[in-house]
Amino acid sequence: MFASFDIAASGLTAQRLRLDVIANNLANAETTRTADGGPYVRQLVVFAPREVAPFSYFLGAAAAAQAPGHGVRVEGIVLDPSPPRRVYQPGHPDADEAGYVLYPNVNVVKEMVDMISASRAYEANAAAFNAAKGMALKALELGRR
């Protein structure tokens, strides 16, 4: 019964981190100089399935082959390999000798679409958690009668 809470909670945690990374990308969309040198580089969150299961799922060969989902975990945060944008701004302090400035590879429209997607996924996980909670409460009511 508690596995559904755990799965939904893992989704909530993962989507919350994704929202934080997207917000960081948006906040640095115009950052042309970082401590590492060069423009800010867009970050992406990589998810992976969790490999956690109760011992009972691994007792039988058939159960191990058809183990249910166990939620999601964050595999890591990686840098987007796409190149930075080159903008001609000869008066900018970070302009090269040709007058071009390297801006982050952050596309604000794409980040907003990703933010909406992460927000909807967060809401879906919250709804799944609430549905599981409602079913658990109804099951407890059955035992009272």
C-alpha cells in the first residue's frame, strides 16, 4: 500500500529539482561571463528508474521478470552540448576582437515549455499521491464497519 506513496513522492522530488534547474537556466539566460570563463551553459536533468523493490518481488523468477515500477531518481545534472549564441555587440565588455559576444545556449521559450511540462508532471504526481491517500483512507473505513 505504501509503495504508491513512495513512487509518487519520488516523482514529486524529481520534478521539483527539474523546476529548480529550469529556473536557474532562465536566471542565467544572459550571463556572458562565469567563474569558469565563457558564457553560462544550459543544464539538463537526467532521470532514471529507481531499482528499489521489496524482497518479496525477488523471491520468484516470474516476479523478478515482471517487477512493478519503483519510481524515478535523478541520475544527474548534465551540461547541454549545444554551442553558445554569437551576437554582434562590439561595445560589450565581453566582445571578442571581431565584436561578437558569446551568450548562453539558453532558449527562453524552450525553457518555459519545459517549465510547464515539469509543473504538469509535478501536479500529476501530487494527484496520484492524493488518490492513493484517498484509497488508503477508504480501506481503513472498511475495517471500521
